[in-house]
Amino acid sequence: MVDLFSTPILVTVILGVVGLAIPAIDAARREKGKDRNKVYSAIAFGALALAIGIVIFRIFSGEVLPAVAFSQEVLVDDMFGSFFAIALLLVSIMVTASSWNYYKGKSNPAAYYSLILLSSIGMVIIAYSTDLVMLLVAWELMSLPTYALAGFTKRDPISNEAAIKYFMFGALSSALIVLAIGLVYGITGTTNIGDSIRAMANLDADLVPVGLLAVALFIAGFGFKMGLVPFHMWLPDAYEGSPTTIGALLAAGTKKAGFAAALRVIVLGMFALNLDWTLTLAVVAVFTMTLGNLGALIQKSVPRILAYSSIAQAGYIMIGIALAPYSDQALSGSLFHIINHAVMKSAGFIAAAAVATALASYSLEKYRGLGRRMPITAIALSISLLALAGVPPLNGFWSKLVLFGAGINSGPLVEWGPWLAIAGVLNSALSLGYYAWIMRKMYMEEGPDMSKVKEPRAMVAVLVFAMVFMVGFGIWHAPLLDFASRAIPDLTSSITQASFMSGSN
């Protein structure tokens, strides 16, 4: 049963109705005026603002359940889902608002905004899903619109290449998830995440290898979307070739939805099978953050630098997942960094989109003297980069501090925990190499043309909001960290309960 007035249903109805209405309105209009982009952007922005307002209102009204690990519902209206819904809708709002300027004068604006809204529905439903079939449906609803959005500038060969690579690896990701779901259903007889984990907690010895394979397939399937090494190879080309605002949606939105799905399924599944895969996840985290940072150091395109940076940031988030059994603050740190990264990375891509809109270039050389030519864009990009690097007193510093602190505090329980924290600190220092390189171009070098450029107003408004967020939650981070802590289900007691219930049956 699904509560028709639950948060995910209300959000789905709002975004779905508006997402389908925009193309219908466009088709019904006889005169195709030049203001269509602004009209549809405003409509989509209003729908997303209403959706996130409903999520926040229901949290404060006490209608949202505490974060739960297991539920008999297909969708559970809990704090975990609401946390991710806010992070994901926030990204969609920033992308939609910035598209007011970025997509001006381009064709098919109705389809563009409709696809963003439909993809947002999929992302939100993933966060609330407690059934594997529902999770798969939401996964495809999130992914299919982004395949089209990645190649939306269809006359651009780079965009076409990005869309093809993204589609191919996305299809492979979905195939792995479908196979994993099939294996889980075959050995447990259910697609409910809670029931399947209860069954997997007491599998017969001859079925345990099948359970291990299912967990491994889930890791690979979700890993493609999360951008983990070695499943990251598609990501730089896809992010660079996509429209820059859509790059923000992919890097800050769909990537976080992948983490939401992974936390719902993989972490609980490993607990249920008593798998000690924490060292494996730690190794994945180290390779992901290191290869991401090293790859960014040799790039000459800002969107491509941000893409490799996004890979590295996934490695930091994985620190908390690897340390989940050993530290109470580990998963809180991961969720804290997820919502911080959603804004930081969106701001970075939207700043790059503003430069592309004003200067028609993504090359790093065009950023020479940007601090004088586009001062607001330059300072917003600088704050975003410093926050991503974890420089105090910005918000990224605190979420990294929680993650690295979890590694150090786990030392008495697992000897490699402090080393994982050290790897994170060293990689954060390494990332300053390319972040500072961009800032040096903007403030310490001069280009051939130093005349001031008019900055896109809507993008500037989004960047100002991002700056307030990054600085504000850097100075006062406690509310956001508390929200992240409340969004974590009690995994240990849930697995103990699962084992007990399965044994009693």
C-alpha cells in the first residue's frame, strides 16, 4: 500500500503534471515567441520550489517518519528520503533557474524543462523507495531523460559523443541492477528491500555465493552512476559534452541519487550477509579520490576539471560508507558531504555555464582576468572550489572534517581507518593544485581582452544563493549536520532485528 498523500506521491504529482503540461502548452501555442524559454523556466522553477516546500513543510509538521531501514511499504516517507529529496530538488532548482539565461535562444525549451522535471521525479522516488522494482522504475525514470538532455545540443559532435557514451554505460548499469534484482528475488522470493535482507541474513550455505554476487552487481550498477573507480571512465566525456547546466544535474543530482540507492540496498545487504567488505570499499574510496584528483590536474577544460573533481568527491563520500560499521559519525559525514557537494558542485558548473554564456568558451585560458571581467561569477567559482577542497570556514571543510574524524576515531576498531583519513587529507591537499590553478588564471593573469562582461542575471542570482549557502553553513554547520544525522537509520539494530525475525520464522 502507498499513502496517496505521502511526500513522494505529492512531489511526483506536482512535477509530473507540470512536466507533461509544459510540452502540451508549447504544442498548443500558435505563436512561438522568443520568450518561451523564460516562461517554461519560470513554470518549472515554480513546480520545483513548490515540491521542495512540501518536503520541508512535512518535515517540520512532524508528518515524516524517522529514518527507517526496513518498511513493508513500496515507498516510505521517512527522514532519509526527505534528506535526499531536498538535496536533489535543490540541484534541480539551481539548474532550472540558471537555464533562464543559459538556454536563451536555443530550440525545444519545452522538452528541455520537461525532461528536467521528469528526471527529478525519478531521483526523488529513488530516495524514498523500499522495494527493488520501484527502485528500478525510478532509476530508469531518472536516467532516460538525462540521456536525451546530455545530447540536447544535437548539432554538436562532442555532445552527441557524450550522449552515446552516457547511454551505453547507463544501459550497462541498468542491466547489472536488473540482474542483481533477479538474483535477489530468486533466492528470497521477494523484491521488498527489508524482506529480502531478512531472508539474506539467514541464507542456506549453498545460496550465499548467489547473495554475494547480487551485492557485487548492485555495487557495480550503482557505482557507474556514482562515478566510482573503476566505473568512472564515461563520466568526464559525458559531463564535458553535455550542456553545462545539465553537467550540474548529472554531477550534483543523479550521482547523489546513486548514493541514495546504494545506501538503501548495498550497506544493509552487506550487513545482512555479514560481509567484511569494508576494506574493499576503503580501497575503492582511495583509488577513486586519487585518480579523480590526478586526472583533474592535467585537464585544460573547466567542465572536464569539475568532472574529474566530481569523481574525487565520490571517493570522500565513500569513506563514510566504508567506515559505517566502526563509527557512528561515518554515515552522517557521508550524508553531510552529499548535501554540501550538491550545492558546491552545482555552483561550479553553473559558474562555468555563465562563462560559456558570456564568453562562448570552456577553455581554461578564457578564465584569464575573469576576476575583473565577471567579478561575481569569479568569486562564486572561487568559493565553490575552496569549499570543494575543504578550506575553512566553508561548508566543505566541516563535512570533510566529520569524515576524516570518523576515520581517526575508528582506529581502535580497524587499523586502516586512520590511514583512510590520511589519504583523504592528502588528496584534499592535492586537489588544491588544480583549484588554485583556476583561481590563479582568474585573479593573477590577464587576457588579451580585459573589458568587463555583462554577467547573466539569473545565473548570478543562483551563484549568490550558493555563496550564502557555502559560507553560511560553513560558519554555522550544526543544523545541516544534525539533519544528516537524523537521516541515518539505525543499521545495527535493524540488522539484528532482521536476523532475529528470520531465525524465528
